[in-house]
Amino acid sequence: MVLIGNARRLLLALGALAVVINLVSLVLRLIATDPAIAAELESGARQPVFFGFQGLLRIFSVDEEANLASWFNAALLLLSALVIWGIAVDRRAAGDRWARHWAFLGFAFAYLSADEAGRLHESADAVVDSLIEARGILSFGWILVAAPLVLAFALAYLGFLRALPADVRRLVVIAAVLYVGGAIGVESLGGLAYDLNGGQKGSLAFVIASSVEEAFEMTGAITFLAAMLKASRRLVGSPRRAAGPDEQRSLATPS
């Protein structure tokens, strides 16, 4: 498979593109925090700073929708979903007990890709806002919905995680800490900055928090893709997974 064979080059290219997107976004957004420039952007009377500034900000800003940054994030998650589905098909054919876990994980990442492209989680914001007055670190109400779901998912996949090869497991854990830490942890700090600024996203604190959040998410997504490519090399085409040490002890114990 070409994708697997060139995994190192692919990951390096994706990492370089992530760095470029985040750096350009940060510089442009920091410039736009200047009150005079922000006023010119709001009025639309003329292009501030230089011709095309507003267009570049729209394309690269990690806090915008339907642009290069959101497309890149969605593509990273979709790539992982495709690799996972390939593993799921192979593991099902091999009779692996974890085949269904692989398949559901693939659907989960396909949903995350669609959510990244279409900001589906913002509908949860509307629902939460209609029920409670979310403030401070919970200003973005979707966190109240996402956090319990993430915890339940993690608990349901503990056995699956332990069954992964050790090197793959380490990468998955690192990816999860980065991605969830950015999407929920740093997002909460961004919500606090948003609330303290009267519900506006133009403050320096919000720009920094949201930039760090997106950098964490991109890094986590690339790390997870690396884990899935490694898992594919290790698992696809292999026989049914042997029982682990805990399972072997349970099988050896007489009933």
C-alpha cells in the first residue's frame, strides 16, 4: 500500500504543513488584535496592513470555518479513519476479537472529520445555552456534552488499548493527551478568555489560547495517524492476535 510505504515522508510533510498553517495564522491573528486594524477589518472600508491581508487571515486563521486550517484538520482525521477501516476489514477477516472496536473507532474518526469540517459540535452549544447560562471555562457549552462522552469512550476502549502493540499504544496515548487536552482543556481556557472579553474573540488571550488549542489538536491528529500507520504495518495480514498474558492466565486457571 503506497500510503503505508511512504508513511515517514507523509508524516513529515503533514507536520511541516501544520507548522506553516499555525505560524501564519498566529502572526496574522496577532496583527489583527491591534484595535485600529480590528476596526478596519470590521468596517471593511479598506484592506488593513497590506492588500490581501483580510483574505489571508480568512484562509489561514485556525479559528475560522471552511478554510485551509479546518480542511487540513478534517483531512488528518479522515486519513486516520481510512487507515483504521483498512485495519478493521483485515482484523474481521482474521477473526480478531477486537475487529468491532477497530470498526467503531473508524466511524468515530470519520465523525470527527465531519465535525471539524462542518463544526457540528456548535449545535451542542446552542442546546446547552438554551438550558443553562454557560460562563467562564464552560463558555463553549459543547464541552459539557463532549467530556462525558470522551470519558465513556476511553473506559470502553481500555481493553483494546492494552491489546495494542506497546509502541502503538504509547503513540495512541500521546495523541489522545494532545488532542483531548487541546480540544477540551485548552478550549476551556479559550472560553474563559472569551467570557472575560465580553463574548468577543479578538483579545490577545483568546488568540493565544485558540492557537495553542489548534496546534495541540493538529499535533495529536498527526501523532494518532502515525500510530495507525504503524498499527497497520504490524497487524494487517497477520494471523489472529494471540491471547495476552491476562487472558492466558485466565485460560490456564481451571474452572
